[in-house]
Amino acid sequence: MTEKATPAVITANDVELTFQTSDGPVHALTGVNLTIEKGDFVSFIGPSGCGKTTFLRCIAGLETPTGGELSVNGMSADEARRARAYGYVFQAAGLYPWRTIGGNIRLPLEIMGFSRADQDQRVERVLELVDLKGFGKKFPWQLSGGMQQRASIARALAFDAEILLMDEPFGALDEIVRDHLNEELLKLWARTEKTIAFVTHSIPEAVYLSTKIVVMSPRPGRIADVIESPLPRIRPLDIRDSAAFIEVAHRVREGLRAGHSDDV
């Protein structure tokens, strides 16, 4: 019996992006080829300015490639954006201070025209998903930084998009909180089976979270390596001490080093 292929959710073929500036063209991305399949957790790692966030913004339809082809759920990125195919989590939680946590999560649902009853149900469901049940009436300033980021993730999940795009959501948090949220994010991914594209500067974070790690080289951003993780999907935090984890981390580090060498 032939095994059914996992459908591609995001496909990039020779994607290029050049910004025109007063100082001349800036080549942000060049020759990016990548396939992200349904249920993948893909991390993008590379030095600052290598195009990680730019590529994420291309997937989100917030930047338009100047060359190549990019499809999201079988549509153009702009069509996918208008179809609300993804939720986006930014580096900062971006919560409105005058709205409660529940009100912040409710905002995209209000804009999209969900009924009040449906809004209430969805807010309660995602608060429970991110372990913030009972915090819906609190204001952002009453929550820790880690809890605010969880609220931001809940907001991105509220309208049940198939894809979650995350741009260094834990980068500003201390290591203890970051470790905890990494564990919680893996549990959330297992429960929801979303397809996740995740930008990070942290090698341990990329290796711990991902089914696939995309190593990017300095500008113009290109893919230096794509590493399929051999780690099991259920990962206790101490898996980071295992030989398999260390081996993958070493390959990521070598890919980053090789990318810099190519740039010299």
C-alpha cells in the first residue's frame, strides 16, 4: 500500500527579494527554495540581517518577493493573508494596555465579525490552551513578560488558522522563562497540530523545538542547510543533554560557520 504524501503547506521556489533604497539595491533574499509540510515545526536560524524575519514576512504576505514563486496553502501569500490562513506572533507581545487579556485576544475576532457567543467560546478555549485560564479579566501590566507572550500566542490561535508564524517570540525573556515556554509551546503544538514557522537566534531553542531547522547565511539571505531532526516529537527538556541533540546542534553551528565563510 502506497503511503499518502504529507501535503506541502508552504512552498518557496527560487524566492528573491531586493529592496530599492536611496543608497542602491539591498538584496535581502536570494535563491530560497524550501518546502514546509503540514504539521512541521520549522525553525529559521542565522545571523542578524540574514533575512529570517524577511522570509517570514514574505510567507505572511507583508513583503512581496521580487523573484521566484511562493505559495501558502496552495495560494499566493497575499491570498493566504486575506484568507486569514495564519496567526502571527511578533517579538514583542504587542498587547493593548487598555484592553484586558481577554479583550486583546478578542480583537481579531471582533474585526473578523465573529458573533459575541463565538468570541467568548474561542477566548476561553485558547486561554486554556496556553495555561492562562482565569486571567482573561486581567490587564497586560498585571502579567509577567512570559504570560504576556502566551496571551499573544493565544490571540494568534483564536481564529484557528492552520499556520502559526512566530518571530523570535521568546528572545527578550530570561533563560528560565524561555525554557518553560519552549516546553509549553511543544505541548501546544502537539495538541493543536498546527504548522509552525519559528524565527530564533538560539541554537538550543531551534534544535529543541523543531522537526526541521533551516540555517540561513548572511545577506543576501540564502539557505545554507536544512536539517531534518532525528529527535522524537515528545521531548523532555533534558533531551538537550543527549548525544543526538548535541550532534544536531553541532551541525547547526557548522552550517552557521560555513555560511559566514561563504560570505568572506
